Amino acid sequence: MRSFIKLFLPLIVIGMLAACTTTGTNTTSDAPAGAQAAEYVEPDYYLDFDDIMIPKEISYVEDDSYKLDNAKFRAAIMKFKGRVEILELVQYFVNNMAKDNWTLVSNNKASKIHVLNFEKFNKSSVIQIDDNFGSASITIFAVEVKDAGDSAKDK
């Protein structure tokens, strides 16, 4: 009986290790495919102004937006909606506008409305974020004065 246990026990251990190795191999071969799918994250984007980054979590509302572009200036009222944390969204705009060389002029909060005012050399932007019971309504007012040097010659 003792020789049977000496022979049988190593076979069981080898069988268990082989089963674990096979199972481990299958999960590792599946993991990269799943990991690759999970790794792709839709990037944030620029819309009408190449220096106002829009987070991917909010959706553009084209019907409520307005754009004007002529020889003297470019202006836009861009509307967005999304289910995002309001304070995280405020911090997102403060951080990303600074990365695009905007200067924060004011950051105001009144009840459930945050208003951020940014300026650049020839641009101005106001971002209004409304808290609508877990959903956010974002309005970006942006104006760019074109070729300010030529407008002085016209006077």
C-alpha cells in the first residue's frame, strides 16, 4: 500500500500542476485581447477653437450652438451636455485651459452654476457649467479677434 501511495501521490501533484499550467495559459492568451480592447480610450478633442479642449464625456449639442466667422473676428457659442461630476469638470477646464496658455481671470460659483472666465492675447472665453441633478449643461462662449494690427490701420 505504501508503494502505491508513493507512486500515486506524485502523479496527482503532476496532474494538478499540469491542469493549472494549462488553465493559466488559456487565461493569459485571452487577457491581451481583452486588455487591448479595454486600453483604447476615446481621446478628448478640440472643436471650433484649436485651444479649447473638450472632454470626451460631454456631447456636443449642435442645434443649440452658434458659430460666426468673418474677417475681423471669430465667435462661437458651443453647447454640451453630459453626466459628469461638476467639480471634476470645473477642474478639467481650469487645468486644460492653462495647458493651452489661457489665463484664468475669474472662477465664480452661484448656487448650481459655475462660470469660468479665461483670456489670451487676442481671445476671450467664458465657460458656464450648470448642474442639473447629476447632469451637466455646459455653454462655452469664445471670441477671437483676427489681425488686430490691421483694424488699427482702418481708423
